[in-house]
Amino acid sequence: MRPPVNRTHRAPWVLFVLALILLVALGLRLHGVNWDDGHLFHPDERDIYMRAGCMYDVLTEARGSSRCGYLQQYPETVAGIPSPSVFFDAERSPLNPHWFPLGSILIYVMVIGRSIVELFTDISALDMRYVGRPLSALADVGSVFLLFLVGRRMYGQGVGLLAAGLAALAVIHVQNSHFYRPETFSVLLTLASFWTMLRMVERHRLKDSALLGLFVGMALAPKVNILPLLLPLALAYFYTLLDSVDGRWARITPRSTLPMYGQAALAAVIAVVVLIISAPYALLDYNAFFDGIGSQVDMAREAGTLPFTIQYIDTPAFIYQIEQVALWGLGLPLGLIAWLAVPFTAILALTQRRHLRADLLVLAWVVPTFIFLESFEVHFQRYMIPLTPFLILMGARMLLWTVDFARRVSYVRSRPTVVRDTSFSFPMMGWLRAQSTRMAWLLLGVVVVSTAFYALAFQNVYAKGHPAVEASEWIKGNVTYGTSIVSDNHWDEFVPDLYAYDVWQFPVYNQPDNREKMDELAKRLSHSEYLVFYSNRPYSSVARAPDRYPLSYSYYKKLFEGELGYQLERRFTSHPRLLGISFQDNPFKRAGLPSPEPLAPEQSSLLTFDLGYADDNVVGYDHPQVLLFRNRLKLPEGEIRLQLSRTRTDRFQRPPVGLLMTAEEAAAQRGGGTWSNIILRRSWTNALPVLAWLLVVELVYLAALP
């Protein structure tokens, strides 16, 4: 599986290039580590820090720890370092996080980290972002290094370096390194598992199998959604079995499989032990653990069960994720190359045997996992992060294969021939063959340069202030304290520090869409001076379910059209931008809403790429579009209520359940003739249908005779 490597000429320049790649990766990931000024706009990250803070307080017996966050629901919790009896009592143990959507190890690491930091200085729970985010960044830099090792072992040194370089620049990894969540750690440990699989297949050593179990257990600890890793694991052990019989299938016997089963059992035992050590209360509090996992599965299985998943209603499986990863996660053209590399790798696996094992191992991870993820209706882009390094790896391999193929084509064309080739050829074919190598290198260069440009442009997100923080500063500097503001951020994040204002939140999701809801909204809009959106989530999600929220959808449409007296005062954004070129998302077109233009002038770009709708995971945390509307026309409550009452909801209503048609439907169906008019009831075919059918079959048979 491992290509031959010339070690004598490898070390100096390879190590230099690899070190440069890792430095670039580290710089991109550590820049802007305090991107939210401590407001923690990522809810999962915020929850981890807060739970870790409460756990630290109860372990250190801090004053008031029993009233801290989630601990209020568990008064039986015993403060202090637990004794063995307390540790094994899930109800009393202070180490039980009572929260299992994400791995408990993330909380434990923050508790340990805070214990170390507190030796030198005081630090609050939310300030642990200065520990968590750098750890996430370092984990992702480690993933870049491991991708080089895996790529080199599978396809050669050049592929490993190119894949590492592209992964270092991949925006999806740069962005998620700025959050303390499981994804970066899962990627690191998944790649470590693949590296160990390759070592095990190559060397057939028991210690490699033990190391594999360690990495698999650690990979499952942050989040258990990488269970499809069992497929490439099974394939790797099958490779060891084939090697043990010299590739002869006929020699495989129950006895010959015993060493393979022994090694697999060792790896499984170690993986389970590691998983239990990292998340002991998954076993000790298994009911809560399975409830937490089950709730996550239920949330992902059906879009719309929770408000923040409504945006995924009717999103096409496969196509949505392919488009989002290509446009926003990796950027064009790398995103296109990465996805095209999947069928390319499959074709090479079928036609060439040189890298067959490596190809099958990668495909056994990427294809089944992608199919598994797309069986759910909810398509958070973060679900794709464990796959993107392997998409990049296959893309790098395809690019260098193209260069190698172009060289061979050009070489064949340049060889002198004794007999002149008189066969037909296109006029430009000779020129294309002569330039094929240059064109292949040009393609590779375009991919690398464009990916680097997009990565640097994305740094603008962290170079500027967070849009919600900028909106808060503008409001506090320009709006009188006590002013009434409508906040349309239900089940979303918030524009911070608006405590001095009379803020009312529009409950778009929790209340039924009825006239009472609209009357209250009309009252609030008429008495308020401003209306603010943290992000596009409310109007984008409501637009996906207009039959569920017909009145709210009409409200958003009228608001953006200016019919409610509100005009867009300012738009706060921090789009990826570099050298006057901007990459902007557009949530309005997908929602079927007009794009409002702010009254205040905005920063212009020399060239703007409108890439359409961006997934909530892409823009919702670190660079949302914050919209601030101002009540310019001061419409009275009655007029606003009248505007909202004019909503036409007929087109949103589902057809009534029943078998009877309306008079209009019946007339349309009978327009082409009724059954009695078209079919003669007294004909012999209706009297003897079986005989008629047999005659038709015989006629078809006779017509088919040669």
C-alpha cells in the first residue's frame, strides 16, 4: 500500500515545505481567537464552558456552586472530589455532566485546563475560550500533519504535501478551529486511526492493532457519530487476513482467521475501555446517555421538529451538502475538484490495481458515511467535517494524476516516428497534446491560489468586529436608552448588551400562527422605534414552512417590502473580503423575499461574488448579517394590523383531506371526456377481458418473430 520513497532526497525540502504548511495552518487558525469579544455566540461552545465552569465550582466546593446552572436540577450532587462510592453514584457524583449530546471529555478537558490556569491566575468559565479554542486550533493543525502522513503512505509524497497544503487553507477547517466543539478533535483522531490502519496492514504487528483501538476509542469520545469508521476498520483487518494467506482466497479457513479476530478483539476491548474512561457516565448513567443520543438522532432525522431545523425542510439530499461544501466549505474550484475526485477514485479502483487498497479504504469511509448522513433530513455543514480531509486527499491525488497523465500524453506525442501518422485527427489535437502538461500544472496552480485567496479573505471575518457587537455599539451610541426595540431572534443568538432598552422578542416559533399573534406584533411594531435581526434564521426558516407559518411569512414579506413603515437603517456584516473582492451570502432569494437596501451607505467592493444561500453553520455564529430596521413612517397600530390582516393564506393551505373533488376540479377532469364516453361498456373487450388480453399478448408475440 505504501509507494516507494527515495529517502535520501526527501528530508530537506519536504520538511521545509511541511513546516511552512503547518505554520500557515496555525496562523490561520489562531488569528481572531477572541472573535466574539467574549459573548460566545456559538451555543454549543457556550454550553460546554458553562457546564465545565459549574463542574469546576462544585469540585472545588466554591460558594454557591449548588446554584450554578444545571446543578440546580440535581440537588443530590455532592460537592468536592468524589469518593469511590460517590463516583459510581450517577445521581450524586459531581463528575456527571448530565448532558450527552456531545462528548463528556470536552467538559473534563476544560475542568482540567482551568485547574491548571487557576494555579497562576483567576479565570472565569467563559474566559476558558482562551484555552478551548487554541486546543481546537492545535488539533486541526495536527490533522493537517496526519493528512500528510496518510496521503504519503497511500499515494506518495507529492499527494501528501498537496493534500496537507490544501487542508491547511480549507475554510471549513479554519472556521471550525475557532470553536471549541468535537469536530476538530474527531477529525484528528479519525486521521490517526487511518494512519494506524495503514501501519497495521503494512507491518502486521499486534501493537499497531492495540494503538488502533486506542485511537478509535478516543475518536468516539468527543462524538459518537463517526461509527461508520467501523467499515474501513473491517476492510483493514480483511487486508491483514488476505496478506496472511498470500492473497489466495482458497486458503482462507476458520483457523487462518483466528489471528485477525484476535487482533480485532484486542482493538475493540481497548476502544471500549478508552471510551468508558473518557465518558464514564455514558455507562453509569446510561438512561440519560441514550436519551441524549436519541434526542440528537430524532432532531437530525426529521427537519422541523425543532425551530433551528426548520430551515432544512425540503432541502434536497446530497445536492444541498455538495453545493454548500463546494461553495462555502472549500471554495471553488477546490470544492468542485474534491467532489469530482470521489467518482474518479472509484473509477481508478476499478481500472487500476496500483493503489486499489488505498482507494477502497478511503471510499469505504467517505461513501457510506456520506450516504448515512444524507439519510437524515437535517444537513448541518459541520456533519461533513470528518469527510472533508479525505475529499481533499482524493482531490490532491486527482490533480497530480492529471499532471502525470498529461506528461505521458505529451511524451508520447513528442517521440519521433518512422512512419508518418496519417490517421484522422482534429486540427487542435496536436497543440492540446503539446500543451497538456502546462495546462495540468495551470489547473493545479489555480486550485491552490484560489483556495489560498479564499482562506485569506475569510480572515476578514476575524479582523473586523463581530456584526452583532458592532450593531450593539451603534445602537448604544445612537439610540436613546429606554427606546422600544423589537428583537426578531427567537431560537437564535442575540444582539448583546441591550439591557438599557425596552426589548420585546417576537415569538415566531412557540406561538401558533394566528390573528392574536399578529395583533400583538402590530401593537409592538407601532410602539417601537427599531426592529433588529441577529441573523437570517427567522425569515429563512419560516420561508421553508409557509404552510406552518403563513401569517409570519407574509409579515416578513411586507416588512422587507416596506409596507409596515420600517426601512432598513443599517446592515452589519463581515463578509470574506480581500483586495476589493468580496464573497457574500444571499439569504433573501432562497426565502422568496426582496433584498432590502439600507439607508446608510455600505462598504463597496470592486468585485462581489453573490454565492447564494449559506448554511446556518457557515454564517450563523461568526459573521451573521445583522439587520437593523427603523420605524420611519410611524404607522398607527390599526393600519399595521390591517396590513397583516390582508395576508392571503389560501396558497399556503394544504388541500382538504377527502375523496370528493370541488366543482372546478370535476369540470377540469371531465373536460377531456368521461370514462363512459371514452370506453364502450358493451364492447366485447369489456365482456371478455381475459380473452382480449390473451389476443393482445399473442399479437405482440407474432410481431416479435423474426
